[in-house]
Amino acid sequence: MTSFDSSPQLNVWRALLALAVVFVMLATTGWTAVHQHRRAASPVEASRAEWSRGHLGGRLLPSPDTSPDRLARFFAGLTARQRTVLALRYPLAVGNMNGAPVSLRYRANHRALADARAEELRRMHDNRLSAAGHRDAGQRMHRLDSLMEPGRQVLAFDPMGAGRVAEVLGDLGSARRVSVVVPGVDTDLMTFQRTQRRYAAPLGMAAALLQAERRASPKTRTAVIAWADYTAPSGLGMDAATATRAEDGAVRLNSLLRALPGRSDVALYCHSYGSVLCGVAARRLPARVSDIAVSGSPGMRASTAARLGTGARVWAMRDADDWIRDVPNLEVGVLGHGADPVSPAFGARLLSARGARGHAGYFVPGTESLDNFAAIGVGSFGSVRCADGIDGCHRALTASVPA
């Protein structure tokens, strides 16, 4: 059973606890940890810089900061051979370039993954590294091997630090509906997919969602993007308590969404800290984003759904056993993420999360949470199940499943 009620006394104690945590964090980390993130040059940025100095057929290449539409026209005017040359010469630039054809991005990122794998292989045999360093290099190499397997469609990749990655499941070009999974803390190259707790990882979430959507509407052409292409907070420290990482990620997410091919409707599935990111991104989302569904959310940096500033429908769910319900919903300066999205006063459409198995279980097959996500993804709103005690979460909506 899902419950959204809490007593005023409990809310007071939660607020006091939050303030105590704030003061401890500030005393131990200082305000500079909130405002400053030292940022080293990324391999992607280095590749973009090389692209900026590059030529093709005696002509300068367009700026990588050019609009996606203009870049799309540039690539459309090239021969297949010329596109391949650019993908192999500037793999990280092309592989992360909004406006480049998605098939070319897949090819470029395969090359970038191969280059990163070669670097990890070198590190495995570097005598200057410790045994732990060799082990880390081996683990990263095996993850890169996995991402390079035939049929995988890597839409974005950055090997810097813990690594960023995004992968497409399904045919993005022909899809009539696209779903994007936006994960939360501790998301990086090594946690992108897991054997244990598979559905707590971005790729497992996306795979489960795609299968559920196909069961919900076999004739609907769908694609799902496992989007871990932002630097997520590590653990529940200061970064997770502020919107700094969410703000950076929101820019990246909106850039991707504006460059997606076709005219398909897009639904966002934002889990945990990912819902903070989606809340920050909401005001600038392109019109094709029809739905935002958040689960296990600590807040969306808004007091109500209306204040998100988006025309997309906002859905929210939380399992009764999710520990996030004990995180105070408040903002103190730059700390905290605001109102609880499953509070009736927030104004989201409240969904059932029956069977979700705590904070990391919303995408587990057989749960009402995943079935609800799938119904939203294919536009079958009449199949959505509302939270216990809530009527009409799909009010004013009708079932609408395009082929």
C-alpha cells in the first residue's frame, strides 16, 4: 500500500534533522564545495577542439557549437565516405555531436570505445600502477568490451573520470514514441549496467521499460534511451543535496532532446536525483516532450507541478518502503530540492507503485510501477493505475496508441 500522509509533528522533526545535517555538512566541507567544482579538460572537449581546427575537402568544418539543425544539414550534404572519415578521425566529437546522424554517432562511439579499451589495456600492464589500479583498468576494459558488442547502439560516450554513456534500445529513427530514462546518484560507466540488481541500473531500467511497452502495445513502434550522459553525484553527500549536477545535466539533456530525429512524442522517466535534473530541465524542454514521470523523487526544485513551467504532463509515484520518503522536502539556500512531488498539493498525477520493492525497484518486471510507465510511454492512459486513495490521475486523458 502506498501512503503519502505525514503528520505536522513528523514534518517538523524532519526539517530540524535536515537543518542539523546541513550545518554538519557545511562545517566539514565548507561553502566552496557547494559552489565550486573543478573541471579538467575532457577527452570529448579535446576531440571537439581538433574538429574545430579540421578541414574536409579543403574547407573548414562547421563549429561543433553550431545548432543541431545546421549540423544535420552539413552531414546530409556529405558522401557516406566523408561521414565515415569524420567519424573515425574525430570519434569523440562526432559520437557526442547533437545534429550528427544517430547511425554515425553509433559508429563513432564504437571507435571511441575501442580507443578507450586500448588505453585500459595499456594501464593493465603499466608497472607504475598498483594492483588496485590494474584491477580497476581490467574492470573498465571489460565494461568497454560489453558496450562494443554487436548490435549495441551507444549514442554518447565520455571516458573521462568515472565515465558517461547513453545507449539506444530499439530503432530511434522509426520510433513513433521515445522514452528516456534519467537515473540518479552513483551513475557512471561502471554502474550503467549490472548483473546483480539489474533493474536498478540505467540499462536494465531501459530494457525492462522497452519490453513492457511492447507488451502494452505490440504495434506501437517505440525506442528507449538509457541516458547516463551527465556527471551524477557520488553518494548522498553535498552534490546530492544541491542542484549543481542537475543544472549541468539539464543542459545536456535538453540539448539531446532538441536533436532527436523525427517528430515522435518523448516521455521522460526520472528516478531519484534524476527527477531533480528533470525538474531543472522542465522549463526549457522541447514541445515534443509530452510526459515527465518521476519515481523516488527528493523534489524537483519547484513548489508545484505548475511552477515547473512545462506543458508536459507530470506524473509521480513513490513506494511505501522507499527510504526517500524520510528525506525532508525543503530548501535552505542552495541545499534541498523543494516540495514533495507525491504530495497532493504539488499537483502531479499520482501513480500506483505497488510491488516496486523500495527505492531501486520501480522498473522491476511485474510491478504496477513499470506497467504504469509503459502505459504512459505508449499513450495508453486508460490503462494507468492511480495511487491508492487517488481517483482520476488520468483525468481528461484518453487512450491513444499510435501505430
